[in-house]
Amino acid sequence: MTFGFPPGLDQLAPQARDLYIRDLKSVAGIEKLRFFPLAVESGFGCTLVEAGGRELLDLTATWTAAGLGHGHPRVVEAMTQAAKRPPGAGGLSAAHPDSVGLAEDLLALVPGAGDRRVYLGHAGSDACDVVIRASRFATGKKRIVGFHHSYHGGIGVAMAASGVHVEAGSVTADPLTTFVDYPNPYRPPSTDPSGPEAALRASLGQVEAALAEGDVACLMFEPILADGGMVVPPPGFLRGLEELCHRYDTLLVCDEVKVGLGRPGMMHAFQLDGATPDLVCFGKVLGNGLPLSAAVGPAEILDGPSAAALLTTAGNPVCTAVGRTVLRVLQEEQLPERARRAGERLRAGLEQLQNERIGDIRGHGLANGVELVADRDSKVPDKKLAAATVYRAFELGVVVYYVGGNVLEVTPPLVISDAEIDRAVEILGQSIDDAAAGKVPDAVVAAYAGW
Ligand SMILES: Cc1ncc(COP(=O)(O)O)c(C=O)c1O
């Protein structure tokens, strides 16, 4: 073992090991979430290239940010052309064709009525944060309703209103946020035998009670609870939220940052349930790896107060040129439809896996979760197995992470081929089998805390 460093480094190529050790010694731990010693030099399509040259199949798309695949030629071209044209920064104090153009493109892409505006930012975090602050300011109401195990950001109010962060103790909960249960069809309330319907009723009941208390500026929700465990809500959930928000005069904010823009097998995940939110947040794939986010909503919410959400390089022309290209590629290459078909093939393959520790397989398009449990009867979540499985997959040549403690998150780039899907299924199956058979030593897994 390399003395003083986490186990597993000895198995890496020398270049990967050296890079990982330099990273350990230089980059702050506060911004790391590691599952195995991944040291990447480049990538193409659904492939990540480790330092030293080993090729890995990427089932994460970098937490969905590289949704069009690594180094998509049209994205590279848009970025290169934009970088050659000054100014290198814009938006804050000047209009620029690409930032204005991206805002117009998003207005055309997102359903909604009346006079609307687009906030352009750097990350899903600031888009969600700004929407919460703007909703409070415009409505004069102070409370927010959100969900346990939700994720809306790693900064500001968006972080303090994120169940995942609050539960982990990495931030104090926003004192004016009420957290309620997200409906989980696999884990409905134990007292009710009617399964998903019971989960739906219980969740909407809690939402209604929270809204009825009054003074709620907005309700924040993820159309699929992603970092909380890739939980697909029962049909009717989004429409139920919409109906309640209308009844209690509360803004409905849909956070599409992680699973939106083609990944669910349609352009927007809120379309799964035919709902129309008041505000929608985007990030990740919008920049295909460059820092870019957006929020779309009513002018009366997003126009004021002026100069209250200032990031010097927000809306910068390189990122917004890429954002425009991403939206075009999504439509021209029919990636939502490709994601729908690829997801069906992926889930059909996963369903064939025999391991009894697979409790549930769920998803829409290429937003998928594989929940690992102690056994199918007890459904006890098996976090250790999830950690060992992703470690073993890395050894076997696949990059996959887990969310919600025990759920493998399978979110490859939308351009994944059938052959890559079949390879993914095979290696995931092998990894679960090997991890369940104890082939990954506990000490190795323990060194990578994950979350
Ligand atoms: C649903 C959701 N919203 C917001 C964010 C924050 O995005 P970012 O990390 O790009 O700031 C994330 C990140 O995982 C997310 O999953």
C-alpha cells in the first residue's frame, strides 16, 4: 500500500496514482465527493480516459453535466468560435447576442404564459438560490416548502433548503423552510397497504398542511428526486402539487437541473405528469460541462430587485454560445427520444440481473436508479453494498456513483450506444455479484466516504 494514502492507489497506472496524490495534497476536501480514486485526463462520448490511458465507460455524465457526451464536436466548435470573439465576459452590464439569444431560446422551449424572463447563472445552485430569494422578495412571503432528501444546491438558501445537506449536517436548515415527505412508491408509509397511492396521498397531505399555514413564497420540487435516491414519484404527484399551489396561491418551482433537458426521455421532466410550473431551474447539461445555469419564470418575480443577483461573469458569451448549441443539438439529434429508447433497453437489461440484493430498478429515459438492499423482503437499505459495488465497477472499467445511500445512479450521456448499454449492464451485474460476495475489502471502501 502507498504509505499514508487511501488504499487502492497501488492498482492504478503510475500516472493516475501520481495525479490522485497531487490532488489529495492540493485541492480542498470540502469540495470533494469521492467513491474511488478516479483520476481523469480526458474523455470522448461516453468514455473517460484515466491518466495513463485506461478507458472507462461513464455512467454518470459527470452527475449529468456532460449530457451530450464528453467533447461533443458541436459543443467544442461553439466554444472555440465564441472564445475567439471578444468580449470574454458579458451579461452583467451589457447585452450580448448569445446571452440574449439563449434567454430567448429558453423562453421558446419552456411552456408558460404572460411576460417572462430568464435568469442566467453559473450553476444549478445559484439558479435555485436566486429563484427562492426572488420569490420571497416579489411575494412578500417568507416561508418555503421543500422535500426531505432533496438537493437544490451547495450554496446559500438553496443549500439550506436542501434536505440532503441538512440531513448530513453540512448546513443549518433554513429556519423558514418546511420539509415534507417525497412520495416513494418503493417505500410507502408502512401503515398503509395500498403502496404508491398511499405514498402519494401522504405526501400531498403534508404539502397541503404546510401550504395551509400560509406565508409560503414557493414550493421547490424535483420531478425525480435524484440525489435523494432516484425516486420516481407516482403519477399524479406533479399535477397534485400544481393544483395545491394554485389553491394556496404559492409559486411552484420545478428544479430540472439534474434530470431535465432530454434525460427523462422528453425535453422536460415536468412533462412526465403534464404539469406546468411557475418557475423552472436548469443547469448541468445546459452548459455540457461549462458553468451555465438558468431560471425561467414570470417577469414580476425575476425582474426585481435590480442588481440583487450579481455574478460578474454570469451570462458570459462563451457559456451562452455553448448553451444555445446544446439546446439545438438536443432537438436536432432528437436526444430526448434517444434517451427514452436507451433507457428502455437499459432497464430491460438490468431487470434480467438475478442478484437478490437488487431491491428495485426504476427510472425514466436515462435517469435511472438501482436500489440495493439486504434482502428483497426486508428492503433494508445496504449502503455498504452500494459503496463496494461502485468501487468494484471502477476496477472493472465503469464509472458509476450512488445516491440516497444505497441507490446506484445510472445516468450516462444521452448519446450512449446500444453496445455501451449492454456492456454497462454486464459490468454492473458483475460488480453487484462480486461486491455481494465480499470481493471488495471493507477497508478499501471505507477510505472513500462517498456520501
Ligand atoms: C436537482 C439539483 N438541483 C440543483 C443542483 C445544484 O447544481 P450545481 O451543483 O451544478 O450547482 C443539483 C446538483 O446536483 C441538483 O441535483
